[in-house]
Amino acid sequence: MLPLKEKDKPIIQKLLSAGCCARCVLRFCCVSVQAAYRKQPEVRLMLQTPLLYLLYSLIVILFRNYLLVCFTPVVFVTYVLNISRCTVKKKGLVLDKDDVIQVKEAFKWIMQGMVTKELGGIAVVTKVSPFEVSVEFTHPETDADCHFLAATCPDCFKPTKNKQSVFTRMAVVKALEKIPDAKFLKHYPCPPTQPTSSCSPQVQCLHVSVFVAGRYNKFCRSLPQTPWVIDGERRMESSVEELIAAPILSAFRADGFNFSSSGREDVDVRTLGNGRPFAMELLNPHKSRFSKEQMKQLQETINQSSDKIKVRDLQIVTREAMSRMKEGEEEKTKSYTALVWTQKPIQREDISFIDDIKDLTLDQKTPLRVLHRRALAVRQRAIHSMSTRFLDSHHFYLRLKTQAGTYIKEFVHGDFGRTIPNLCQLLKTDTDILELDVEVGESHICKTNIQKSKHIPPTSDSLPHRGRSGAEQDQCPQGCRP
């Protein structure tokens, strides 16, 4: 039995004669029992007017033709259903009737049960969920309904470059809040006239971003961190970002991603040590729940796809953990190993004094190689300690512990005197850097979210860039440190 009373009979007769469907009868009778809307109601009255059931029919068509198509490729446990519809007709229908059940609420009550049933009961409707289904109803008569508002509340409607119509939802809502009921009734009938055409539903399914973080090591000296494109022409076939992102995008079935890392390295610099922390924001993922074992399997897939990089500690993290990755970057200490060439022949004792230098303060003018993208300034950076390992009369290894943000290449070759002091001045001969490795230590995101991993020390098993000039090495796609 429907929760209708004898006193509702005149209202029911009026609504049915006006062509309202059975569910709208329930709405205007202020029936808030959700179960009443989920079944085809039987209004047992002595009336010959056929029930149109327009709302129910619309829901069935929309559900079968739109929602299931959107839901099918998405894996989710809970969802939120949001409905948007014409605002002017809504006011015309429920003018001065705050207790009338809104169409969108009735629609949601019916739709939620249908979706859950169709999906085998695996989806739960909640008020807050990372997965949102938005249904927007548009109607060709909507703009015409709003014309009188532009004349009565002109300050609410301002033309914008990116909007096809001035009658945006927010503008209409603002105007309806300002206009008095009496003035509204002079321009718009209550109840509104019966529409002559159907509305068009648009369905959008959107999952909030999922964040994946980890660390990467880079073992290749010809691999940029991000795609290297100059004047529309690609310079390298791949990048760290792409090698990591491709398997992750495929697994999460995301529409896109944003990649970020704690610092970055030049194309010819290897990244060793604990690995550089990175994070990816996955946009609208169609799958968001992964077990630890599945994340480990995904990590292995990335590592098997290329020998140029290796990923570790891959896991799903929160947005807050991602933001912590960037905190205090300038205060961090970083370690480097550089292969240095000297123009003048040297002996072991000629470089031994470098081991005793502590907390050397540098004045680094913006390097020439990044001057096109960074403001001209003098930045003070500190080299906390250095140690050397003699190779031959023209080569030695230089290990440095420095303040984050120090330009190592410029310290070695001097950058035409733009970094003071520099290694050329200390050794009283021209010097250049042939190879550089950065050893990344811990970071905020590592300490709070990522377990410690086995350390990878720098190696010197190959010197493929011996003899290259510093200028050639400095042509980095990002113009970045070190």
C-alpha cells in the first residue's frame, strides 16, 4: 500500500489531470518513503486518466543506455549519484512548497537500487565516495525559460569568453534567489506549461585521483627524466617518466597522469643510492584498489620492461604524502660522484688537500645553460665535504656532499667564472666534468610512506662520456641540476 491519505485525493486528481506521472504524484504529496518510488506505484483511485509513468520510463531508458556503459569498465565499491536539472522549472513547480520531494531525489532513490541490483549488489551508495556518477539533464527550452531573468536581474548575467550561454547554472540560481516570488509569478506560470520536447541526459563517471609513489634509479646516461621535445621535435626515444607511467596507467586504467619527483637529474646523470622519490597522480582511474602483492607485481612489470631504470617501494599513498615529498627540498643534503678531467697533469698529492675542505660556500650565478628559463640571480650554496680518488695524471673521482640545489657541473668547470669559488681556481688549472652520478638519500615521503631499500653504490665500470666537453653534457632537456 502506498502512503497516501484521503486528504491527498484532490491533489492527486489535479496532478493526474495535468498529466503528471505517478511518481510526481508521490512527490507533491510529500511522500518520503524511498521504497514507494522504486516500484511502479498503483494509485487506486476512481479515475480514468491513464498514468504516464514518465519518470520511471526515463530512468529505465537512461539506466540501460547510459549508466551501464559508463559503469562496466569501472571497478568500485561505493559511489555517489549527483543529479542536475533545469532550475527555473523547478522553482515554478515547487514555489513556496519547501516540503515537496525534489525530482532529483526521487530519481536517485530509484536509480541507486537499480544500479546496485544490476551490478549484483557489489556497489553501495554513500554520501561520500571516491567514485561519483553525475547525471545532467538538458532541455532545448531551458534558455528560453531564463530570458525573463536576464531582464529582471541583469547583474547576475555577464558574458564570458569560454561560455556559449550567459545562462550558467550558478548565474540562474543566483537570479532565482534574488527575485521575489510575486515578481517571478508575473513572468513565469506556476505550474509551468507542459514541455513539448524531451530532455537529454548526459552521464559522467569520475573517480577521484589515486596517488602512487615510489623511488627510481636511473642507470642510463642518455635518458631524460621527462619527454625531451624541442620545437616540436623529439630528441630522445623515451624518458624515466614514460617508462614508469606506461605500466601504471595500464594497470589502473586511468585517463591521464601528473608526474612529479623530489628533484631531477640531467639526461646524462645517473641516479643511484636509495633512488629518487617520485609520485604520480592518476586521473580518473577505472581501477583503484590494489593489494600489496599486486603493487609488487606491477613494480616487477616496470623493472622488466627496461634495464635503464629500476623502481622500488611502489605503493598507493595519500595526497598529503605526495605533497610532503616537496617539503624542504632546499634544506636537504645530496651526495654526488663526479669524474673530473684536468688540463694540467696532476699527482695524487696535488688533489689531497680537497679532502680537508669543509662547508665551502659558493656564489652561483644562474648557469648559462638554464638562463633561458630561470631568472638571473646569485644563489649561495654550500659544499659540506669532498673526497678524491686519483685515477691517472688527468683524471680523478670527486665525491661531494652538498646542499640541495647546488650546480655541480658549474662548480667543476666554473661556468666562465659564474660560480665562485670553483674547482678550476682550487687546482689552478682548467677542469671539466666527464661523468656525474647523484646518490639520493631519504626524504619526507620515504620516511613516512616508503620502507627503506637496499642501497645501490655508484660504480665506475664504464666511462662512455670520457672526452666530452662540459658544454656538450649541459644540453639537458630540463636545464636542471646537477
